[in-house]
Amino acid sequence: MYGRRQASLQTKMPDPQNPPQKMMFQLNLRRRGISDQAVLRTMEAVPRDLFVDPADRADAFRDMALGIACGQTISQPFVVAYMTEQLQLQKSHRVLEIGTGSGYQAAVLSKLCSHVLTIERYRTLADRARARLNELGYDNVEVMAGDGFDVPENVGSFDRIIVTAAMEEIPEALSQRLEPGGILIAPVGPLHGVQTLVRLVRTEGGFDRKQLVDVRFVPALPGIAREL
Ligand code: SAH
């Protein structure tokens, strides 16, 4: 009896040389300095494997960016967690994301705020992300096919803005969409090189600007994409 029970327990124990990927996923985020418990819990809850290409599912919980349709990428989990943490989200916040891609970052944001509007210049990606987010029950996310350099007036202003594509500079049209006290985070730098994450906080007199860490994002390009 005892022996049998022990044997079955042992088969369930993670092999210390090869712990399950999802456990490593959380450990890596902590090890790299993500400490906000709400962000960590959200990263655990959002199934990244359902946002990557089916062929890449085995790699979904590795800390790496992966290719998606239209030559774009789903960001590295650490960068998603880091940017989310830096936004200091509150449950009441309305958030704007530029660069929907797979919809993964939007899903993470949605669990920590009241509403996410995410804009994507590829219709194919916008449609797929919308369908996926609906299916998974992220019902406070709105996906819009459009141009993040030309956000429609009627969508209003936001408590938080996150740009997930590289920009040479943060357009004023975007920073002006921040509510007072609002935070914007964006990768700023050369479009095809290394960028620096920049965090703007809207103050009474203007903006406080802080440079965070180096990152690599695909470029933000103007206009709705012509191919699909
Ligand atoms: N946040 C995404 C990854 C973004 S990759 C995720 O979680 O999967 C960057 C995305 O920004 C790409 O899909 C790209 O097409 C989009 N993009 C680039 N320029 C844009 C623009 N001007 N407006 C909206 N989306 C843009």
C-alpha cells in the first residue's frame, strides 16, 4: 500500500532537472524582477499558448518573442509583464494599446483594468485577436483595425496608454490623449534596432519622462496595412 502510494506520488513530482514550463515561466518573471503580485497572478492566468501560432505551442511558456501572422511578433513574456507592471494599473482604468498583434498583451491588461481599446493596423490580426479574445471571455477588450498614429477623436482619452511597436518618438497626438496623472509607456528609438522603453507621466505642467530598459520591438508604421 505505502510503497504503491509513494510510487504514484513520485511520478507526479516535477523532475528538478526539467520542471514544467509553466512553473519556470513564473520563476523567470520573478527572477528578472517582476514583483507585483497582481501582475504575476495575471501572467499565470492568461494562457499564452492560445495566443501563439499552433506550431509554436511547445514554446509558448519560454521567455521569448514568437512570430505571428503578417510578419509580426507576440512579445516576450518578461517584456509584457514589465510593461504591465510599469503601468501601475487600477481596476477603474481605461487603457489604450497600440499594436494588438496576437491580443496577448491586451488580455493581460484587461484583467487589471476596466476597459482596453487596442488598435492594430493589420485587419487580419485585428480580426483574429478579436475572435480569440471573445472566445476566451475577455469581454472588456475592444479591438479596432486602425492606425495608432491617427487615433479617432471620438474614442476619448485614457488613464494609461501602452505602445507595443517601436516609435522614433512619442507622437504628441498620443501623449495628449492621457488623462492628468496618466502614464504612457512606449519603446522609443531606431525602428530596426534597439529601443528604450520610455515612461511618460502626465503632470500639471507637462510630462515627466523616464527611460527604463532596452527592448526590441517590430516597427510602428503609419496607416492601415494594405495587405489584408
Ligand atoms: N502586443 C502584441 C504584440 C505587438 S507586435 C501582442 O501581445 O501580441 C506590434 C504590432 O503593432 C504589430 O501587430 C503591428 O502590425 C502593429 N502596429 C504597427 N504599427 C501600428 C500602427 N501605426 N497602428 C496600430 N498597430 C500598429
